[in-house]
Amino acid sequence: MASALSSLRYGDSLSVVAISGATAVLCEAISWLLIYRTATYNSLRASIERHSRKLDSMKSVSSGTGGAAPSSQPASSRAKKMDRVESSLKDASRELSLAKLKSGAVVAAVLFVVFGLLNSLFEGRAVAKLPFAPVPLVQRMSHRGLPGNDPTDCAMVFLYFLCSMSIRTNLQKLLGFTPPRAAAGAGGGLFAMPDPKTN
């Protein structure tokens, strides 16, 4: 495929974009096989969405009363319930991140192999022309490994990086594989920020 596209005017650029798109599809297929179709992932995702809705409704009720606690439920009781829901949300988000870790290792291996292949195919060749001279920090990456001093020459590394980020992110949104927003809002990474209430 790369050799067929290289005969075109923008062949090298199109080859890198096409390989990047194919890699994104392959990575999402691997992620679907290892994670997205599992019952564990779906139950964690549903749990995060449920806890997020519950927390939002509790916050809207507490802000809707203007800070005055209704007689049926004291403020300390509501605060404890909100803390419990928040901690459940954080735990579910952390478990979701751990569940995605195993496919992350496989995807990283695939990306490493594809990057090595592309690097050997396009070593020392400019695959695109940038319409502007990038800032020096970006230029180190965009001109990496290229002969000459033309700052508008674009190396494969830079184009592949941009394509991978944009194509995979948009593909995840299109297929509905993006993590729930509440997972990001709850500090759903492996290394979440410490809770100031417990410190």
C-alpha cells in the first residue's frame, strides 16, 4: 500500500496518514477484543455513570436549597452521603483504568512495531512540507533526522504523531469507546489526586 501511494505527488504523506489510520483501527479492534466487550468493563462504566448521576442530583439538591438543610436530612448526613458516592465513583474510575491497562500494553507493542517500520521506510526523507516554520521546540520534532536546514520540511515522526492523536481520538468518539466524562472528572487515573478531606 505504501509503495502504491509513494508514486503520487503527496505519496509519502498519504502513506503515513493511511498507515496511521489503519493502526488506529487495529488498536481499537484490539481494545474492543480485550476490554470494551467484557462484562467487567460494561459494569464499571455503568457504575460510573450511575454514581455520577447520583452525585450530580445530590449536588443540585444541596445547591438548590441555598445551603439551608431541609428538616428531614441534616447537612452532615448529606455531606457523608456525598462523600460515600464520590469515593465509590473514584474507586470505579480507578478500576476502569486498571482494566484498560492490559490492552494498553498490547496497543503500545503494536504502535512500537509500526513506528519502527515507518522509521525504517522514511528515514532521512521529508514526508511533507509545513506551511510555516514552527517554533524551535516543535521544530526539533518536526525536523528530526532530516538533512538540510529547511524548517518547513516535516519528518515522518511529526506527521505520524499528529495523525495518531487526531485519528484515534476521533475514532474512539465515533465508536463510543471514550471513557465516561465522570471518570475523568473523578480523577479516574491510577494516580489520582489525594482527597483533601482525608488529609
